[in-house]
Amino acid sequence: MLLQAAANYPVETFLLENDAECPAAHLCHQFTKGDIKDFDAVYNFGKGLDAITIEIENVNVEALEKLEVEGVKVFPKPSVLKTIKNKILQKQYYEQHQIPSPKFIITNNAAELNEQEEFLPAVHKVSEGGYDGKGVQLINTKEDLVKGFNAPSVLEKMVNIHKEIAQMVAINEKGETALYPPVEMLFDHQLNLLDFQLCPAELEQKTLWKVEAIALAVVRNFKSPGIFAIEMFVDRDGNVLVNETAPRVHNSGHHTIEAHYSSQFDMLWRIILGYPLGNTEAILPSIMVNIIGAEGFSGEAKYEGLEEVLKIENAFVHLYGKKQTKPGRKMGHVTILSKEKQELIHQSNRVKSTLFVKS
Ligand code: ADP
């Protein structure tokens, strides 16, 4: 999508990716096959470019640092990626800047974790390399301690969650900011994946103010231009706590493609190119449904119920063109627009019960 959005601007695009058949490969002007985790691959790719951005944090930051020193603009700054890639550093960043976030302690190995019975119930999060819930374990009782990680991790107090929301913030090189309306996330707790996402989130006015103020504090203290998705918990007492930040275009902003005047992708180009920030307002309220590989099917992806879903008014189907499906794999998303919340819920349930990715 980022490469598609580039078509509106006078820009030449280059893509580094290990899979030459990845869905975005044909959308850029020049494709380079290479491992984004490899120093030489990233450095050689970025050398001589005007600007570089990322779609996943799991990239070689040292190469980006060297490129930055040599004058390539990097969005977000490598210093931000360093902090965010490591959950311990990320939590320390929130603490240092007095940004509310669940209480935590650091555990370096299983033995240290086993001494933390008094801190339970808690959530154990491996410091590096976890994503989509794969580096997260809920530790409710001391019997659950065996599920924890034998590696540097964060043990975070379990929050009594009322709502999970995400606030997207755009910030340019002048430090000007634009906030999208926050979205409310509903999860499939079995797969630990986002299920539906409603925009705007239903929040009391005073909660909304807290959300915006906290998100701005997270972003401003990074001192880096870019687009950021700040995931937060609203607890049962109305407290707003930062869960984690994504310093890039994010799943929680997919609906902005159709539902907002300036999408998150358009916004990032504006930031990179030094143009004015876009209009973050919603054209209409929306709901986003992730299309996830069905349980029990692995192999070449086939879409069941697609025609039915394409008949739904104001439903926008995005299939990412991944050739292979497996249970729980994110294969696409559908955004539905409507003035009526009931209609959004109804149609999103229809999508969920109609569209399946099988093999
Ligand atoms: P990932 O980076 O893999 O997405 P998260 O840190 O977002 O992992 O955690 C995944 C999910 O676990 C969250 O969306 C939330 O539902 C739950 N979770 C994480 N931290 C806490 C917490 N401190 N208290 C309660 N639930 C939590």
C-alpha cells in the first residue's frame, strides 16, 4: 500500500525484501532481493538514496545508523527503532518520560522469573523477536511460570482491560503533528490476533483527551519524524496505559485507506517528502476485519465467499496476494464504511462468517 500511495507523488521507489515474489515487488521502480536483517544488504541498498523507511522493526538498525550519518534521511530515526525493538528499552523509555504504562520488572532468565510469584498475575514479554503475540505469555498463577521465557524479558502487571485502543500520530520534520481518531480493537484471543477494529473508538471525552495527550508525549519525546501507532489499554478505572508503540504504518491504520481523507500511507509520503501533513478526519466511521488463514488449511490460498463479500455495499476488500495460507496467517483485510455502528457490526460479522481462506 505504501508503494501504491507513492503513485500520487513525484518519487522513485526502491524495495529491499528477501522474497522476490512478495506482493509489493512489482509496485516499486527497483526491486532488490536481500535480507533486511543483514547489515551489508541494508547498507548497500540504502547508500545514495535520499530517504528510507521501514514496514517492520525487525531490520538491521546499525546499517540504518550508518546511512543516517552519511546523510540518508531515515523515517523513523534509527534511535527510535533501537528503543522500540527491545521491549525492555521500550518500557524504560515510557518510565523515563513519565508516560503511563503497566508496572513492570525485568527478568533475565527462567530462574529470575520463578522468584516473581508476588508480582502475579502478570504478562511475560520477551525482550526481542516476539510479534503477533508469539513473544507474550499470560502468567496468572505460579503454575503458569513454566510458560515464561528463559531470556531477557519484561514481566508486566496484568491490566484489567476495559478496552484496547490505538492512536495513530503523524509528526513531520518541523515537529508538527496530526492525530487520527483512535480506533478500538477487538481480539481473537485464541489466535492472539486482531479481529475487528472500530473507528472511531467509543470513549468518554475525558478518556479521549488522556489518550491524545499520552500519544503525543510518546511521539514528541522520540524527537523523530514519522508515523506512529500507539497501542493503549483503557482499564476498568478509566486509566489509560501505553502497551506498545509501532513507529511505522500499522495494522491499526489500514481503514484509513478508504475511511479517511489522508490515509496513513499518504501521510507517510507527505512526511518523507516534506509536504504539508494530510487531513486525518474520517470521511465515514468504519470497521476493519482481518482476513486470516482458516484453521486446518495449509497450502496454496483459495478464497471462499469472496463474491458474496464483494456484493456488500461500502465494503473494500484487500487481499495481500500471499500465495500460501496457513492457520492464523494474515492474508488480507476488509474495511466497511457506514454512518451506523449497528450496520458496521452487522456487516463485519457477515464478512467473518462468509469469507474464508482455505487451500
Ligand atoms: P505483540 O507485540 O506480540 O502484539 P502485545 O504486547 O501487544 O504483544 O500483547 C498482546 C496482547 O496481550 C495484547 O493485545 C493484550 O490483549 C494482552 N496484554 C499485553 N500486555 C498486557 C497486560 N499488561 N495486561 C493484560 N493484557 C495484556
